[in-house]
Amino acid sequence: MNIRLYHARILTMEKDRPVFRGEVWVKNEKIVYVAEDEELKRELGPDFVKISWDLEIDCRENLLMPGFKDAHTHSAMTFLRSYVDDVPLQKWLNEKVFPLEAKLTEEDIYHLTRLAVLEYLTSGITAIFDMYVKPDATARACLDMGMRCVLNSGLNNFTSSIEQVEEEYLKWNRKNSLISYQLGFHAEYTCSRELLYQLAQLSHKYRAPVYTHLSETARETQECKARYGMTPAVFLDSMGLFAFGGGCYHCVYMSEADLDVFRRRRLFAVTNPASNMKMASGVAPVAEMIRTKIPVAIGTDGPASNNCLDMFREMFLVTGLSKLKENDAASLDAEQVLHMATVQGAKAMRLAKSDVLAKGKYADMILLDLHQPNMQPIHNIPKNIVYSGSKSNVAMTMINGKILYRDGHFNVGEDPERIYAECARIVRRLTGQEDA
Amino acid sequence: MNIRLYHARILTMEKDRPVFRGEVWVKNEKIVYVAEDEELKRELGPDFVKISWDLEIDCRENLLMPGFKDAHTHSAMTFLRSYVDDVPLQKWLNEKVFPLEAKLTEEDIYHLTRLAVLEYLTSGITAIFDMYVKPDATARACLDMGMRCVLNSGLNNFTSSIEQVEEEYLKWNRKNSLISYQLGFHAEYTCSRELLYQLAQLSHKYRAPVYTHLSETARETQECKARYGMTPAVFLDSMGLFAFGGGCYHCVYMSEADLDVFRRRRLFAVTNPASNMKMASGVAPVAEMIRTKIPVAIGTDGPASNNCLDMFREMFLVTGLSKLKENDAASLDAEQVLHMATVQGAKAMRLAKSDVLAKGKYADMILLDLHQPNMQPIHNIPKNIVYSGSKSNVAMTMINGKILYRDGHFNVGEDPERIYAECARIVRRLTGQEDA
């Protein structure tokens, strides 16, 4: 499939390259050409339009850019959206989430993940880093719909074993370019020291990075200190878990020693501002991390705690909460935030070929509609996206060279209404509630 | 014009009335009937479908509710969107905003306001409380497009006089049901004591409420104390400005004495969370105000400081920032926030007939698309709206019985592209910049 996207504004997200007008050409799953209009004329003359295209898209001066990378989520938790809200994290997990999750079947997770994938597409998210039980179901949903997904094992004392994790790791890292798998565990407070030790060994065996929830609440860090005499990052590092890098989700309560572990191990901090607000967990020290060279990516967290899967909301919150926390209106400007939501996300997820728009990269890109009132006037496109952007600006989402969402219509091999109905059925079974 | 909206879920926003399935009938600018399907069958039998409708809309089980009230904005500031960002309020006002504003013509304000109106419609905002220079231009833009607007004089030492304000007050309170006018002044720090005294007299003459920016930054309250020995609310009240009620925008730094003035004078606090974040001004004590019976409405503030006009973003921020500030995940639930964004907004703006969906009220309503992934599953519709909602859910915006926006298309008597082009031309003239 040869696709030509022309009459575009283009933001490749390559370093120091501003928006230009030009074209992007796609062949099968890859980008084969990105060029300014001037360069095209000079290099190819008028003849290139005679190339036989399968599809030509007039972008109408709208913006092509890399899709957003949702670097932390639990997709299948769609079933809990607006079901449990307004309670703090530990109560929420123990009394509400875990009991219902225990009832989930693999088939449930498949359908509930598909609902989340629809939503990612509406928000221009082209890859997700998904930690959930039964990752085979998540992978199957993403494969069936065309979503790029990095699975992340949520190893803990209750729902899986180190043997399962190793088996999944091997299986999903050789199967398909859309799916990969990274080692991970749920959190320090849900894993025994023995289990963590086993995971560290596995990480050393494959020289693989490890990811986990970390320092999301003050209570979590206090309990870890009481248990092990160390803050979570320091303790986990002492177990050898970060010898090959990786990253941590949330990172709200970070000591100097924790930040030092991040720098030394080159760990990614994945910030989840909406979830941290809604759960009253706190505000991560993102600006401080950026200043001291800790790489930061952005995640929505799951739809039960957020409650939506919207990278525009997260981007505004990253800068807005940082401005408040630092008492500085200049803190974290729009370009820094866009970088986190695209390039840094791809790096955190080890998706080296999905970071920018350039020849040889996967065609994971979005078209943002600038012909809408919230994008006018066009003083500064990165600022427009981060400060004014919304799901309603996503005109197209392409993953692996395939257009999965365009002008409000999905092309994912299934009617959304059937997915909604399937999920409603699951929710009724799990909760005993009827639709409102 | 008779319009029947059927197959709807309906949230009237009347007290303690949950979502039900039914119909809303509109005749000219008013709602003439709101009924549950069961009631309709019982009262009217099957014959009502023989009424000759000018338009029948199948709502497909989507949600009809009152439109949002944007209780504080400066619409015409669209020209500054993404032009000046990442600087604190006073610097932003003095070095960036005021010099450019001085160049604005009435014609500029007309076009720039029209751009904002397009955006309000995409966000389901059906009435705005607009403070800006040259309110005649704002009124003309709103009238031409069909937007409901309450003008609010931004009296200050530089751009208008008390005589002008009185003239505008009389003119716009008798002219048209879409436009009304409330007395106001820019802020304590931009008005002389003499000018404030004149406005207080005018307020007494017409027994009229008064509105103003108040305690937006710590610096503002400190300077007021240095100048007058009182915090802003206490000082302004001592001038007699709030004898007939009114309200204040921002209200971030509130002393006990300030809160007491609000309770005694029954003033509305209009919170502007996105603007207060982006300017690093702070977080208003909304939960505390609600607990102590101070009515709170929500405003976007102008597009220069926010930068978008999106009530969904504001609603999430009202609850999210409150949860953080109070360190309580239960702070300000979704129903309270929806109430602020609709009923309380209407009350703050003195739009008694635009608050809820009921017989005799103005047909100012929106249809929210629940057939989108971010609104599924349907456990709890108010929570879905506040925690997961987005502009992309706004399927229709009706004001005064007229459908101004539907399925992404505007019906405002002008092609949006012409408005964008006009605004781009103005921006080039004012800033000397070219489009990105």
C-alpha cells in the first residue's frame, strides 16, 4: 500500500526542526519519504505525481506529526469507568478494583481492551504501554484492531508467576512487529522480596529493562521505608531490578536518593497527572526531573482512575501542574511537553522506530485538524496543541501504515456499537448494574 | 419553528432529578415540553406524533442537557492565543497584552469574538459572561451568530468612563433577549478609588450587581493591603460595590474576611482553573467555598491565558485541583461540578431562564454523544461527562431554540474559514507575524 499525504504542515519531532510544509509518503508499514515542498520540486520535478498511489490524502494544510505514546495504561479497566470514583488509591484498589478484577475472564479483557483502543485512536495515541493481567488477551485485542502495544507484565503475589512472565516475554518479543513485551511488576507493596529477586534474575538473564508503579502515594513510600528501611526506588535498585534500565510510573514522592537512582540507572519517569489528581495522590516533580536530566514520558494510567484516555488532557496537565508546583508560569513549555508525549514515550517503551517522522520509521502518525476554532490563529503550532488541543482535532490516526481512524470513523475490523454492547454485557455481569 | 427531540436521555439539571429517557419539545426560542417517554404515552397517546414538526431529531439515546455557562471570559482575546505564554500575570498584562490591546479596533473585536463563539459552540457553551473593551462589538458578534451573551463592563482607569458604562447598561438591557449587560470593573488594581466610588453609585442607582476580577494573585492581594489596609473583597465591599450582590472572578487568595463578604453579600465566586494553572497564579479554595455556602460558577477566562475555551477541561480541573488541594479524592464530586457549570453559571449571570431544561425556559441545550468510546460504559452519566467528557462529545449546541452547531458543522451565518482568514489578517497587522 502506497500512501501519499500532501499539502501538509509537518512536525517531525526531530530535534530543532520546526514545522514545515511538505509531504509524507508511506509504503506498507513504513515511512519512505518526508520532504519539504521546495525540496520535492527540486529533487523530483513534477513527475512524482505520476507514481501510482493506492491512496492520496490532501491534508489541507493540517498538521502531520508522530502519534502520541501512552507510556502507562491498563486498557481493560474501561469496565470501571465512572463506577468507582472519589475514593483514595489504597481503598479504591482493595475494596473496589481487586474484587471485580478477580472475576475477569480472558474474553472480558479482550473486549474491554478493544473499547480502550477505540478511545486511544480518537486521541491520536498510536502506541500504548499496557500493564494488566492476562496480557495475551490485550495483545490479541491490539493485533485484531491494528494497535501498537508494548505489554508490560504486572507481576505480583496474586495473579501470575515468574514462569508465566518469562514465557510471555519470549512469546511476545518474536511474534509480530505491532506487539512487544517488557518485564515489569505491579509495585513494591504487592510483591514479596522473593518475587522481586526472581524478577531481577530474569532481567539479568535477558539483560532486559524493568518497569513498575513507584512512589505514587505518600503512604506507599512510608510503608516501604518501614518495611525495608529504604524508599522504593532505592530499595528496588538494591534488589538489582534496574541494572538494565527501565522506568517507573507515577513517581510523585521522590527523594533525592530516588532521583539519583533514576539518573544512575537512566530510568524513565512516566508521569500520570490526571490520575494523580483524581486520586488526590499529589503532583510529580516533573520540572525538577527534567532539569536534572531524568527522561520523562507521559501516560494516561487506566480508565478507572483517570477516567479518560486523552493525551491532550495529560499534556495540558503536565505543564499546568508543573507551573503551579514550581510557582513559575514559564515551567515546562509546550515543546518540552510534546517531546515527552512522543519521542520520550517511544524511548521509554523501546519503540526506536516509532519516535519521529523520518524515512525508515514506522508510519505511526496523526493528522491534527487546524481548521477548527481552538487551533486558530496559527501563531505557534506546538503551543496550540499543548495549550488548546483536544480530541476533536484528531482528523486521522495511522498505525503501522494503516489508517485506523479518520474523520470520526473507525477502521478496526469491528463496528464500535458491537464493542460497546459487548462491554455493557460484561459490565452488567460483573457489577450487577444496569445501564443508566 | 417547532422542534421535537426524541429518543433522548435527558438530564434537566433540576434538583435531585436523575437522567431519564424522554423527549424535549421546542417552540421558537422556548422549551414547551419536557417529558419522560412513559408520561408522554400516558398523557398524549400515540397522536402527538401527528403534530406538524418543522424538525424532528432522533437523539439515538444520547444526552440532552442544559448548555454550559461560561461565567467569565474575554472572547476577543483569541488574537493572543499561543502568542504570549509562559509568563506570569502582571508581566503578561503590562508587557504583552495591554500594548497589543491598545491597537484593537471595534471591527477587530467583532471578528475576534466571532472566532471565540465558534469555539464555545464546539464545547457546548450556550452563554458567556464577557468582559472586554468595546462591548458593542462583542454584542454585535454574538447577535449575528446567535450566541447568548451577558456583557460585563471592564471599567478601569484607561479605556472607558462611568458615563459610557451607564449608557451601555441602559442600551443592552432593553434591546434583545440574547444580550444583557451587568455592571463591572476590571480589578481593584486598575481602578482609582474615585472611579470605584462612581461605579458604586451607579450600582445603587440601578440596584444592580457588580462583577470584577478579584484576588487572582498573591501579589494583587498584598498590593491592595498595602494601598488600603484591607484585602480586595473587604475593601471593595467597604466602597459599597456589592450592596446589590454580583460576583468575582478567580478568587484564588481568599481570607476569612473575604469569604465572609461573599456570604454576606451573596456574591458568586467564578473559578477559572485552567487560567490560574497556566499563569501559575494558584488554586482557588472551591471546596471550602462550597462547604460554607458560597455559590460557585465556572469560567474559561480568555483564550490568551487559558488558552482554549473548553468547559470539559475546566470541569475536570475544578474537581481535580480541589482533590489535590484538599488532599481528598472525594472532594467535589461530578454532580456538584455539573451544577456549577450549568445552573450556578446561569444564576451568576442572572439568566434565570437558561438554567435547566423545563417548560418555559429558553431552549439553550446541548446533545452529548454517548456513542463514543470515552462515554462507554454508561455507569453514571454525570461522572462520564465530568471525568471523561470532551469537546468531541458535543453533537449539537442549541441556543434560543436555534441549532448553531451540529455534527461538526456550524450554522452561524458565516463560513468559519472566512472568520479564520479575517482573524489571521488582524493578527498579522497587530503583531507583524506571519502564520506558522
